[in-house]
Amino acid sequence: MLLRRPVYIFSTYFVMIFSCVFFLTLFKTGSPEKMPIAVVDLDHSSISRRVVHELNATQAVDIVAVTDTYEDARKLMQQGRVYAFVVVPDRFYADLASFKRPEVVFYTNNAYTIGANTASKQLLTIMTLASAAFQREVLRKKGLPDYMIMKRLQPIAIEEHFVGNPSSNYLVYLVGILLPGILGLIVLMITIYSIGSELKWKTSRDWLRAAQGSFTRAMVGKLLPHLILYCTLGITMNIVMVRMMHFPINGSFLWLNVGMVAYILAMQSIAVTFVGIIPILRVALSAGALYGMLAFSLSGFTFPKMGMLPFVQALTNIFPLRHYYLVYVNEVLFGNPITQSLPSVAVLIAFTGLQMLIMRRLYRALLYQYFPKD
Amino acid sequence: MDIQRWIDALLTRLVDTWRVFVLELRRIFRDSGVMLIFFVAGLAYPVIYNLIYIRNVVENVEVAVVDMSSSPASREFVYRFDAAPEVTVTHTCATLEEAQALLKAQRVHGIIYIPSDYESVLMSGMETAHISLYCDMSSFLYMKNVLTAASMLMLDYMNHIQIDRYEAMNIGGETGWALVQSVPFRAVSLFNPTGGYCAFLVPPILVLIVHQTLFFGINMPQGTAREENKEVFILPGRRRRASVFRLLIGRGAAYFVIYMAIASFALILVPILFGLPHLAMVGDLLRFMVPLLLSTIYFSIFFASFQKERETGMVTMLFTSLIFFFASGISWPWESMNPFWKYLGYLLPSTWGMHGYVHLQTMGATLETTAREYHVLWVLTLVYFSMCALLYAYKAWRMDTAARREQAHRRMQSKQFIEQHISKSRL
């Protein structure tokens, strides 16, 4: 069965390989850089032109346009061409020369959060550095030695430590959970399909006969080859990420994979439960798809669980991806002793018991085929 | 005479198109699977995604403090850090190890470590005081909150400490400020001013929901028709003749009519109900929806034509929802994306739909400002329509030749039969 229907092999291998290649090559860099911005030059002085020049020279931002009016820059932003723009005010040079502290405003577009954050962070750094450079000039003229100036310019410094992901690589947040998420989606859909199609094509009795009438033997015979296929894929995926893409791994790689196997088992069990409750292929698939897609949002790896409404927080627990994510955080980022991962693995294994609840109903559906074909 | 024939031909075509339209509508409404996708997923998903992200921003991320200095200066720093909306200090630890244990147990998502020489260094006025910050990397937003709160506070502090020091040097008042911050600067967030996650993520997701439910919904009845050996590529009730345009226009219109309603709910009503940004004029949105829906419909019809079984589309293509989202350049900016995937994303109606919709709704652009997205969607409509037309014409031609060959074969057989009979009778 596994080999006869191309949909199994196609979906599983093609989809996983495609997704791996897609997500592992999607990002040109681990963190975004050189965001396009615009400058509104209201001053038209030599110094404002120099500001533009200097900004461009920093390599942190990419000035794609210099406009004469605020409206033009705003329009560029509304067209999605720039993530931010800097307004150099009228009389900038004159005010600067007479110590009147002309204010520079930069406008960002938080409709594109990552682009806007990057651009505004880089602009902030540039402005702070520019301000410091100006001070250094003044202090030098006052005759202070350079080493003292530097200390004076930065009374406080913050040292950032990114626990478990020292380079704050975006891939580590995203791909380490997204890919297992996609695998889980496939496990769910294919398992529903493989059992549901027996009902749809009325072949379920032949299947039971092949298993000598034993429901358990029939299920194990069908799902075990799948399980082996998925586990191989899941573990290969982890090997690619950790060993080849050099994701950090601070805990036990073995336990990460134990979590993976438990996660796949849990997804299979949920799929069986879906077909058991609704033994009609198309409805079970649609319901499975509705549930499966929500796992990506509700596992809380992008928008954390603490930011959700209380009842939504409770809902996150019904998604195995959530529990796999907890194992992942533990083993990849924190390197806690495995006792910390144990509760999540236990929950995943508990999911495996879910299918027991509908076994009788599914068995009868397979035996009597009394549900409508669609 | 000629005009009469033209009018007749036009009428036949109109009637045929109407028949295809009605037939497709009937097919949709009889199919429980499609109804589930269109009217349950299409209407419930916009609401569910809003409920998940309804709080919009993450506030008060828990942070532990390790204050080795325990001086007035360090206490003030901690106090002001706690006051930042992004974070809240929940634990005070005696050692860094203790705090790190809390972080690893996910009880806190950040640590501020103030060394014992903090105050003396600050007082000396000659050295740099170092504060260490540890961030929980399990979610991007934890890190962002802790970093933002700390760096904003630090910048503010720096200026004030510098001012104090200049005052000590008898450079006070405006001159001091002119030195410390010769060019004061301010960041203003023009659109989505709170920087909320919901207002950033949900609008493009709404477009994606419309796109994907349409995609899967179109996939299913095509698969069913193929399964039941009904003719998908030729006019119903006629054995031959390609009538590509009648088929495609009639069929497309059926989905278009249903989806103008569903998309109006998801893209116009839901943002108002849930307080998402809704700066666009309704007229602009409706006009934008026309090419968005049409390009999506023909995109889906084209890919559905390769579908041989009704359910496989759902099984094999479900993951595309994620691919389409990340290929759009909405979350990860285009500029930092691998060019290959960027250009591939350009071919998807969802990409332009999401960008155009965000420009209209979140950024209050007019349809004129969004001309690029609007026109690209029309171009994509044309492209996918032509691709469908070519495919349909080819399939109809193949069925045609197959039918003709069969006819020829049958004629041949009967001819042989007759010949044999004749020859027999002659004998």
C-alpha cells in the first residue's frame, strides 16, 4: 500500500525535501541587513548632503531615494519601497552651527515589523555614533586625551548574551520548529488519508482480512511502515540542522530525537482519532487540515504563549507541536538536564493513548462500512 | 444575414457560459467538503487568528535582576527598568547562577546583571560601567522586549550622566545638551504605531486565508469530476469541440461571486470587528479584490487541472500555505531573501495580494499608490487565464483526437465486418 500509491511517497519526500531546501536557503543572511530607506532633505545644505553621504557609507542602511518633501517619502513608504525615512529639517545647518540642536526625526513603518525594526535600530546606532563623534571633536579641542574621551562618551555599556543562540540566528528560532511542524502536518494528513481511503474505496474489509481479522494487527501493519518513514525523515532533518547547518545544540541530541519520535507518534494517534470520530475521508481531511494549520500559531514559537488570552493559552496544549517545541527549547537552547524535557515527552506519549478511545468506533466503521462515502 | 449569425453565435456563447456557471455553482453547493472549506474555514479562520493574537503586544516579560552593586545608582537603574512597559522585574537573585537557573526553567525570560563596581565606576567618571544582559532566545519577541527596554533606558541614562559630568566641568545648561546631543532625534512609527504583532501579522494572514481556501476549494470539485470521469475540459453535454473561454469564464464567475462575499467579510468586515487597522476606503478595497480573486481563481484552476483524485490536493499541498507566506516577503524582508525564492514569490497572487492589502489597510494608501500591486495582479490574472486556456484547449484537442480515432477505428471495424460478411456471402 505504501509503495503502490504515489501520493504517499510524493507527499512525504517531495514536500519535506522541498520545505527543507526552501527554509534553509530562504534567508540570505541570519539576520536582516541593509534595509532600504529614504531621506527627506529639507535643508539642501552641504552638511545635509554630507549626512546622506555618510549614512550611505555606513553600509547599515541603503538610501534608495532623497526627496524634497515629506509627502514624497511617505508615498514611497506606502508603496512599500522603504521601511523608514529620515527627515533632515529646514535650517539644519544653520541651527547646528549655532548650537540650536536641530531635531532629526525618523519615521518607520511597523506594518513590516522586521524591516522597520532593523532600519530603526541601525539609524539609532548611527545617530548615537554621530553624536559621539561630535562630542569627541569638541573634547579634543578642549585638550582631553583620547582614552579619557572614549570612557567619557560611554559611561554605561550593555553586554548582550543570547542564551543558547549566541549569534541570534533567526533560522534557529524559526526553522527548527517550522520543519517539524510541516512534518507533523504531513503525518496527520497522510495517516487520515491512508485509513480514510480504505473507507472511501470500500477496501477496509480486505484490509482487515489481510490482518486476519485483528484490528490491532491491521493498524500496526499499516502505521508501522509509515512511522519508520517519518522517523527517518525527522531524524535526518535534525541531523541536517544540527550537524550540517551548525545550529547550536546545548543539550542532548539523542533526547531531541526521542522528542521527535514521540511527536510523530502523537500526530499519528491524533490522525487516527480524527478518522475514528469522522469516518468520512473528505470531512476528516478538511477537519484535520483546519486543526493542523493552527498548530503553527498556537505552539507559541513566534508569538509567545504568555501574550495570548487565557483560554487560548489552554488550547495550546492540544497541539503536539507545542510540546515538541518545549523539548526543542530545552535541548537546543538551554541544555537543561533531561528531566526538564521529560514532562513534555510524557505528554506526547500520552497523546498516543488518545486513539484507544475511538478504537471501537473505527473498527465498526471499517467492518460495516456504514458511513456515507462522502 | 451575417449580423443574424453573429448574434446567434453570441447568444449561444452567453447561454453556454451561463450553463457552466450554474452547473459549477450547483457542484460547489452540493459538495460538503467544499462547503466546509469555503464557509467554515473561510469564515472561521479570520476570526480564530484574531482571537489568537488579540492582545496584539507582549508586555511585561518577566526579568530577573542580579544586583551585585546594591547601591542607590543600581537600584535606580533597576527601578526605571522595571517601569518600562516591555518588561517587569519579577525576581531578585543573589547570584548569576541562581538567575540563570530561573532563565533555563523559563520562569524568567531575561536577566540583568549589575556588577559590584557599578556605582564606583560611574562616580569616578572615567570608566565605562558594564551591565550584562541575558536574553531568552526561545522566542524572538522575548529578546526584542528585553533588548528594547534596556537599550532605551541606557541611551537616556547615558545622556543624563554625560550632562552631569559636563556640569561638573562647568559646562552646564544648553551648552551641555548641545554637546551631549548636538542633533536630538526621535523615532516615529507612522503605521501600526504600537508595533503590535496582531496588526502586523493578521492582515496578510487574512489575504492568505482567502487565497488558500479558494485554492483548496477549487481543487476538490475538479478532483471529484476527474474521479467520476465527468468531462472537466469540455462543455457539459457535448462530446466535442473546445469551448475554452465559455468554460473558464463560467467556472471562474461561480467562484468569483461566492468569494466576493467571503472576501468582503474577511478583508473588510473582520478588521473593523476586531479593531485591526482599517484605513482603506471600501471602494478601493472592493476594486483591489477583483484582480486578487480573479488571479487566485485562475491560478487555482490551472493547478487543479493536474488533480486526478479529489482528496490528494489537500494532502499534498497543505504545506504551501507556509511556503506562500514566507515567500511573500511580508515577515522576512525581500531585501534579505534569497533572490531565487523572491522571484518565485513574485509569481504568486498571494504575494501581491498581501502587500497590496497591507498598503491599503494598514498604511492607508490609495489604490493609485498601490498601482504596482494592483496591476501585477491583473497581469497575473491574464497569465494564469491564458495558461488555463492553453491547457484546456490541449486537453479538449486530445479528447477530440482520441474520440475521432476511436470513431475511425470503429468505422474500420464495421467496414471490415461488412467486407468479411460480403466476402462470406459471396462465397
